[in-house]
Amino acid sequence: MSGIGRQNFYSKSALIYLDHNATTPVLPEVAEAMMPWLTTNWGNPSSIHAPGRAARRAIEEARSKVATLVGAYPEQVLFTSGATEANNSAIHSVLIHDPTKRHIVTSVVEHSAILAYCDFVKRHHGVEITCLPVDAAGMISNDDLKAAIRPDTALVSLMWANNETGVIWPVAEFSKICGDAGVPFHTDAVQAIGKVPIHFGKFGASFLSVSGHKIGSPKGIGALILSEPASFEPLIVGGKQEKGMRGGTESVPLIVALGAAAEIVSTRDAGCWNPIKKLRDEFESLLIQRIQRAEINGGETERLPNTSNIYLPGLDGDAMVTFLDQKSICVSSGSACLESAITPSHVIFAMASSHQRASESIRISVGLNTTKDEFGKLTDAIDKFSLINS
């Protein structure tokens, strides 16, 4: 692998990394694919000379790979700096496209990339925001969604799978409800990509957000998939890059990396996550046997196969994360984008209406290479923390 060996690619061999919903390790093949574009291939993709044309070809090849991953056409793929920009761009575009529509529907458990931008347009532009509630299982009611849509609704934005609990929503049903009402539908599919089948062209959404660092590429790259690129209003205005939909010179190395990651993910076997789901379910059963008061947040619904959010009554979630970190085990107590804020998980609070439950839960999110032995060490460590603090 030209100097990037799989064995020594990860620096801490003793580390048990169980926080893949926060970010995934860069795949060695992805690092290798992007390396020439960091060193010898430095052309500006907007230049018409040979190095520029080579860079342009690399971008378009990556665009095709991302399109294949999500079941879209290449011309529907807009490269962004990540999912935050993609999410912001979807909201911005619909509000600019039709200034008479001043209402957005979303949910109380969305990622901060949605909730914060909704709050921004509410405070600065007078846009009304309806945040749909969830039940104890983390699910939204279709009836609530139907009731929330108004004649002036510009967009409905609901995530495909929750980043904290792994709860999967029926976005095809949501999309149909929105389509019947004539309202654009956006889904943040960051956690779903590579774990559940996605075919953008079949379920009728207007926008879909992708993040590279959740599927093995570096941070700083993502994409927004558009059903109608011609009507898109750009968030970032500048040159004619991305066919005028996003100004600024494209980051060729990162785009190539996202394309490489998308190609790897799209060629995986459809059942590749089944063994991980089995290990996850066995881990949850064993932990509940050992700590009988433990509960799984969202455990009664369909979830991502790699995600487990556990409520451990009487045990502080942040303290447990710190304890596990001292044992070289990486988990989280919520979204990585909010970890620096000492507040309970807004997702768990929305499900349980309990600050205690929100602050006494931790998230485990694993990868395809996570082993039974690692799950066992995690179980033992949580059990030890429980004994120390009970």
C-alpha cells in the first residue's frame, strides 16, 4: 500500500475506539487515494491546462462514486465542506427560492447543524420553526407531521437515523407526506449512509446530506444531494465552481477522498453489518444482566446496527466516559458536536422528559472491525464503574 500499511495506520493499537458516530478512522485506501492530490497533482480544477484538467477529472470521478453510493445522478451531487454546510444550504436554498414561505418543520432530536441554523433564521429572518416531538421510543408520529405542514411551509427536515440513539425513521413515508402536500423534504442521512440501503431517486426527497468523515474519509468534506439542481440557491457565493452552486476553489484531495470512501462503502456486502448487530445485541443483553437497572434508549425500535445508547441509573454519563477513557476505551455521552457543552443529551431528554436520564446515558457506536473481545472489555469496565459508584 505504498507506505501506508494497514497494521500501523492506527497509532494506538491498545485503544478500543467505540465512537464511530462521532467520526470514523480514515481508511488506508482513502488516504492513499488522496495522497497524490496533496503532493504532485496540485492543479486548480478551474484551470484549462493539463494539471487543471486532471484535477477536474478527479472531481467528476469522485462525484460519480458518491452518486452511485446514494442512488443519484452525478449532476445531483454538490460537494460541501461537510454535513453542517449541506444542512444549512438546504434550508437557505428553499427560503431564498420562495420568500413567501416562512415556516420550517423539523424535530426536537435533530443534529445541532439543523437546530442551530433553524434558530438562526428564526432570530434574524423571522422564520417560524415547528419542532416535532418524539415518543419514548424516539419516533415521530406521521399524524403530527401532517398536522404541522402549513401553506407557508418552506421545508420539512427530518434525519434518517439519529446520531445518538441510532433510531431509524421511515423517511420514505415522511417524504411521501411532504410530496402529497407539495413541500420539499430534506433528510440528514449522515449516520444512515453505509448502514442502510439508500436510493435517493426512489424515495422522493428534495435534499439529502452526506458527511465524509462518517464513512472513512477525512473531516472537512461532504455533499448535498439535490433533486433539482437548477433551482438551488447557493449559500456560498463566489466563482462558478460546482456549476455556480458553491463558490470557492474545490478541495481536490478531500473530494477524491470522499469518492474513494464512497466507492468502498458502495461495494460492501449488503449483510456486512449483521455480525456487528449480533455482537451489539449480545453486549446489551449481557450488560442488562449484570446491571439489571440498565435500559437501552430506543431499544424497542429499529436502530442502526452499530449504535447502542444505554441508560445507567445513578451513574453520571460524563464521569463514565472519563473513566472509560482512562481504560483506553472511547465512547461518548452524546453528540460530539455538543460534548464541550456540559448539558444533558437533548435527544434523550426529548424521549424521556428527564434530565436525570439524559445525563446518565452513554452512547457506544462501533465499526465493522469491532470485536467480541472489545465488547467484553467494555462490559467489564462499565460493570467496574458501576460497582465503584453504586
